[in-house]
Amino acid sequence: MIPHNVLVIVFADNACAQLGIILPLTKLEAEGKIRTKMYTTGMASLDAVAWADVVVLQRVFSHLDMEILLEARKQNKPVIYDIDDNLLDVPLSLGPIAELYADEGVRHNIRMFLTLATLVKTSTVPLAQALAPFTQNPPFVLSPMNPDELYAPVRHSHDNVFRFIYAGNAENYHAVEKLAGRAIQRIMEDYGDKVHFYFFGGVFRELRLGEKNATFIPLLPMHQYMKVLIASTADGAIACLEDSAFNRCKSNVKFREYGARGLAGLYSNIPVYAEWVEHEQTGLLVENTEASWYSAMKYLVDHTEDARRMGKNARLFAENNFRLENYAHAWMDQILTPLLSSRSG
């Protein structure tokens, strides 16, 4: 069988593009099932459309990428628009990126991509429901999976220090500080050098944490972050999300990631996590109050055997449910093959 040619244009070579598009399609290419040409937004020429059997556009909204979409339609090539957040409803509290997506010109372009694409691919059912009014057909739901390297052997320290991880961007830190910041501070004060927190990707605005039991690590490219995470000897992890319409459209990325590393995760008790985490078995679901976050962290520190048990269960669940190979084959069998078969038919 001759491999299909897949033209890929991503908004940026970041974690969303890597996990949702680049890694699975690269895996399919390595298996000889497709050939790819990959570009970032605005960099592909119209000539690339003639080469392609199918065009994949990830999160883009520029007029240059719209020209690619229109040319593909002109040539009767199917177009997949991949979108993993509700970019039509980004809360302004998320900072400069929200201001970008609040621009009416940008929103208009996103609506046009949703309307003109042959297939819109989303990561969650709530997101598909939110975007459905703008699409030709019901959006297809397929959540990304973990990169293979996350399943390296789990490492634990053998001292009496309980280590927590929290990873997010600058805007995420503002929400965590609001919901759980004081609880984190209290745990540090109460347990001193018996706990240590590793904060990836941001800093708190007002919270002042002791230098002895907190380490701040700058925002890293995905593969560097994965290397640091794999090398860590953490015991627990924090996934704190405010309950909002925008966040309810998000995927369970932190449960997938922390589970693969065998961490006892503490997850906000909102649908994003509540639909996946088995409370007290693969993690703890936590109400978004200072008291609840404090109690959950305290429980893990005081019950390390339970923390290890939940981490092992989460790892097994991730191994069985969040493998890149399965995701790549779903891309092929459930998206690319049906689209191309329909076109050839």
C-alpha cells in the first residue's frame, strides 16, 4: 500500500502540537503508513497542498493558513482542524494569550476554520459540544496520549522527605495560588524539611515560600521537561484547576502524565479529573478550598504507603489506557483512513 501524504501545519511546536499531532503522526510515518511534511503557521506554500492527500491544521487562525485550507477545498483534499481548547471562550484572566484570542478578527478566523474544515478533531466531549454549532459535522473526539519516554521506570527516594510536583504555565500559577496557595504554604510551615515542592514553569505572585523546601524550575520545552520529570524522585503531584466553562473543556493531561510517573496525584474535583480518577485508588479528588487542599496534602505526607499504592495504581492505569501507540493507530484507523476512503469512493 502506498503511504498517504499528510501536510501538517501547527500553531507552534509546543507540547499541545507534540502530543496531539507531531508524535502520533511521526510514529505512523516510522511504520510506513504515511508520509508527512510539517510546518509551523504561515510557513507552508500552496504547492504543498498539491502534494498532500490530507491537510491537518492545528490551532491555527492566520490568513496564510486560511489560504491553505481554501486551496485544499479547491483541490478536493480533506482538511482536519485540530483544536484542544475552546479558543472562542478564553477567559481574560489568563493574560496576554487571552487578549489575543479575544480579538474579534481572530475569533472570526477560528470560526471560519471550524466551519470550512472537513473534520474538526477535539480532545474532550465538552469541547466538541461547545464547538459543534460551528462545524459541518459533529467534531471527532480523540484525546492525546503520553509520549513513550514517560513510562521509564519510576524512581523513589529513600529518605523521609515527601516530594510534591506542580507543573503549569504562568497563568496556571495564578489560579493555583488563589485556590491552594495558602494550603501549600501551611504544609511547608508545618512540616519544614520533611516536605519539598518542585514548581515547574512559573512563580506565584504574592505567595512567599521558604527557599529550603521549594525549588522553582523555569518553563522548559516539552522534551526537556519530560527528562527532568523522569529523573525526579517525587512522591505526589498537584493538579489544581478552577471550575469554569473553559476548564471543563480541557483534557485530563495531568492525570495521564502524573499517572505514568507513578505519582499519587491530588486533583481538583471537577469533571476534567472526576471522570477519570478513582478516588483513593488512582489519586485523590480535592474540593477547591484551602481546607481541602491542606487536608489532602497532609494525608499523603502522613500516609506514604497509601501514596505509593495510589501511585502504582495510577501507573498501571496509564500503561493500560494512555499509550502513544494506541493513539497513533486511532489517528490512522478512525480519522485518516475513513476520510481518505470517503474521498476515493
